[in-house]
Amino acid sequence: MRLLTAVLRTIRNSRRLATGLVILALLVLVALFSPLIVKAVGGGQDPIELAAYDKWQVPGPQHLLGTDQFGRDVFAMVVKALAVSLQIGAIAGVISTVVGVIVAFVAGYKGGWIDNVLSTFTGILLVIPTFPLLIALSAYAKNVSLFQVGVMISIFSWPFAAKTIRSQVLSLRTRPYVDLARVSKARDIEIIVTELLPNLLPFIGVGFASSALGAIFGLVGLEIIGLGPGGVIDLGQIIFNAIGTGALTLGAWPMFVVPIALLTLLFAALNMVNIGLEEVYNPRLRGVAGE
Amino acid sequence: MTAEAPPAVAVDKSQDSAPVSGVRAWLSRHPLAAYAIRRFGLYLIELWGALTIAFFFFRLMPGDPIQTLIQTLQQNYIYNAQASAEIIARYKHEFGLDGNLLTQYLVYMQKLILHGDLGPSLINYPTPAQTVILRSLPWTIGLLGISAVMAWILGVVIGAIAGWRRGKLGSAIATNLSIALSHVPYFFVALILVYVFAYSMGLLPARSAYDSNINPGISFAFIGSVLKYGLLPGLSIVIIGTFSWILSTRMLMIPILGEDYLVYAEAKGLKNSRILTRYALRNCYLPQITAFGISLGFIFNGNVLVEQLFSYPGLGTTLVTAIQQLDFNTILGVTDIAIFSVLTAVLLLDLLLPLLDPRVKYWK
């Protein structure tokens, strides 16, 4: 309960954080109700079945965003694809945050050569271009499920979370209350869970938001060169279809403009959460020193 | 610098005066050289680590390049390779796939380091992968290099002004726009630009890097054509890149604004523009130089898709073609080149930094 009020107070204090969370919540709501929306659009039949309607219809009251090359309703497709994109973000975000947190705690808390090795490794993964590795991985792993793609993407997005959190662990480690816990013979794991973790929640939030962002980014990239998971349609794949079928030349703009707009909104919301959280917990960023 | 240089953090001149002999003594007398040597050592370790990760990453992935090669040969030359053990063994040797993983690794690294040899490519067999890659490298360096630097300059300047004039309407618009757009893939902007300028208005070309009717060479017509064809892909990188630099520069700028030396400069009666450029900006563009090096890998990632969309004949397009044909050597080669370029750029920037920033004190 106390945690909840603290969270609410934080959100009230930062308009940026609040805006980001509201947009994010709206997108998640649309995704949650996507089966109902798709049903309502279809009115009895499946609107994203092949040849459900005529091909390449222009946007109108019947089809808000027109239909694609197979006669599928673009609006229904976009709604359903949004759910898939959010799922990937959530899966990869959770996995890379967990891995990032573990690495960050081991490195930051233990220090010494373990920290050196882990930090160098994290640094290398952060600096080198990993997208070639990711596309190569997915080119060989054909017919993978959504979850497996999430795992694959996490391999490359955990360093972002690890780096943010490690620097915070380093600064928290030397705080008096941690020293107090240490002299009172608390075990390492106890100190980490009861003393450090609660204070790091906002930064774990930042880590989650940035790795979710990276994951959706990665999946869109894969889809655009035609290497996404089979059997599901996400927003990137709709864009890929639009390019592949010449929607640009045909003037079927909703097919790529709407997914792009939705993804941009999603990226903006995640970034607002990111920056909002950083501003709340790092007051130096909000105001001006000495004022 | 002039006497007006910001009286920033005082540099601690006192050195550990331990009387040591030989190399250590020399190093302690030449701290900058010591820093450079240590930084170069770290560079070598990073380079080795990254290349090794990449190598094992590709070798441990399933897929049989020899089988693919024989299939490709059959398709292209109707070459009836009833893959006899002998042929397979020969190809395996040629592609560096004989022996166990460790031998393969050692042979690969030896060829790469001593001869710059990446092995034969598949997409263009038997042309070596390095030839294929070197053909496309200038295009990527040209496109990505110019647009990344332009984005950096624009972003740092606009971001500094946005931080300086915080609370003003223009600054708020720039900041919020940057928050919304700084993480959007370049590709999205590229797609919208292509739709508007290439298809709807027909002003600019949407594919390739130059007009195929013009012979490549040093001529005004060719250079003009390269610029014209590079405008849209370059612009898409510049637009998004600028937004992300605006955001981070503003974040660096705001904490500086309350510093005493700025108050002093104001009290001294200096013009605002002078305080901004000589006092405030100098303190926030330096960290951004380091950040520029670190972001290069990320920029390369985004660039792959942009090149692919425009069929730009650079590394990104080569990479995607190689992946579609499961061309191990070329994929690994492109990754290696990208790793090498990014790490080298970071090294050069790090070595440059002590010369630009009098406060940087790497030695101890």
C-alpha cells in the first residue's frame, strides 16, 4: 500500500511520466481487446482471412483503412499486430531486464575482476553493431515462435539494462545503510534483496523500458527484411508487406503510415517513461543547480 | 586557449612521486603516453573479444555452407556436383571448415590478421569476401559517415540552445519532439520520405546510389548524381539522429546552467551568446564526442535497413544479400569490418579527447 501511494505520487509529480504511461496503457488496452475489435470489424466473419473482401479497397466506412493485396481488412490487421508487437516487447523486455539485473548486481556488488570481465563484455556488446548477428541468427532459425524470437532479441538487448543498473549499484553499495547491513552480518543476498533492490526499482523500470524499446525495434528490423517469426503478423510485417507489394506506388498509404504511426507512438511512450523516471530520481536533470 | 577559458574543475597537478626505475619511471613522466598505451591495449582486447564472439556465434549456428554452395553452383552453372566426399573435402578446406572448431578459429584468425583474408564468398563465388565487402564499404562510409557527423553537429547545437533557453516555447517544442522521435528507426522516416518525395512528387530517386546512365568516375555529373541519390537515405539518418543528440545534449546542458562560473561570467557582463558558446557549450560537447563513438554501432544497425530500402550498394545491402544466401564468410566479414570500424573510431575519439579537454586526467 505504501509502495502504491509512493508510485502514484511519483507519477503525479512528473507530467512526462504520466503521459507516457497513459499512452502505453491505451495501447495495451487496445491490444487486450484486439480479439473483440477484430470480431466487431469482421461482423461474423474473420476480417483477416485471405480473400475476406475485395483487394486494395480504399479507406471508407466499410473498411476504415482499406484492404490489402489479399483482401484483408487493414484496420483489423493493425489492431491484431499491435498486440503481437507489444507481446514481443514485454517478453524480451522482461528477459533482458532479469539478465541485466543479475549481471549488474554481480558486477557492481562483487566488484574486482568479476566486475572488470563482466563490464568489458557488456561494453563490447553495447558498442559493436549487433544487428548483423541478430539477422543472421534469425535467418538460420526459421519457423521460430514468438517467444523464441523474444529470447533471441534479448541476447542483444540485456546490456542496455545491465549498464544503467550497474552504475546505480556502484553508487548505492557505498551508502551507510548498506554498510550497516553488512556490519550486522546480513548475507549478500539479503542485502541485495532488501536494501539495494527496492532503491533500484525506478532504474529497473528504465532498463525495462529501454530494452522493450530495443526489442520492438529489433523485431521490426527483422520483419522488414522478411525474417520474422512465422504464423503471426506484427506491425513490422505489415510494413514489409506494404513495401513488398508496392503499396507505396499504389497509394495505399494506410498500410504503412498507420503501423509506423502506432510504433512511433509506442516508442514515444516508452521513451517518455524512461526520461520521466530518470528525471524524477535524478533531480539534477529537472532543474538547475544552485537555483 | 585564451584567458577566458572556463575556470572549470581544478586539475590536481600533484603526481604520485614514487621513485621507480626504467619503464615505469618513463611512463610516470609521460602520463599521456601511458594513457595511450593502456587505451590501445584495451582496444586490442576488445577487438579480439568482439571478433571471437562473432566467429563462434556464426560457427555454432546450424546451417551447412558447403551444401548451400553446391546448391548455388548447381543452380548457377548447372554444375552436376554429385557431392562426392572429395569435392566436399576440398570446399571445406577452401572455406576453412575442416578440422575442429579450435583449428578453424586459429586458421580464420591467422588468415584475417596476417593476410586480411576473409575466405571465398558465396554470393559471388569465387571472389573473396573481402573484395565483395571492400566494393561496398566506401558507399556505407560515405553515407553513414557524413550523415552521422551532420546529425551530431546539428543535434549538439540545437540541444545546447534548447537547454540554454529552457522554459521558452521553442525549447519545449524541440525537447518534446525529440523525446517522441529520438528512438524511431531511421527506416520509418526513410519510408515516409520515399513515399512523399519519390512516389508522390517524383522529385528524387528512390533506388540505387547513382544514375546508371552515368559512368562512375570523377566527374561533376557523377558526383551530382551520387549526391542526389544519397539525399533521401542521408536525410532519414540525419533527421532522427539530430533528435537523439538534441535530447542528450540538453540533458548535459541543464545541470551546467547553475554553475558558479556561469554566474560569474554573467556578472562580469559578458554577452549571452559568448557565455553559451565559450563557457557552457564547451562543457557539454566533450562528453558527446565519446557518446558519438559509442553510438556508431547503433547507427550502423539502423543504416542496414535504410540501405536495404534504397537498394544502396553499401555494407547493409551486401549483408542482407549474404544472409539470404547463407553466405557465412561474407556475413562474418561484414560483421568483422563493422566491429573493426566502430572500435577503431571509439579508440581514435578517446585518444583525441585529452587534447580537446584540459580537464581530462586519465593518468594516475
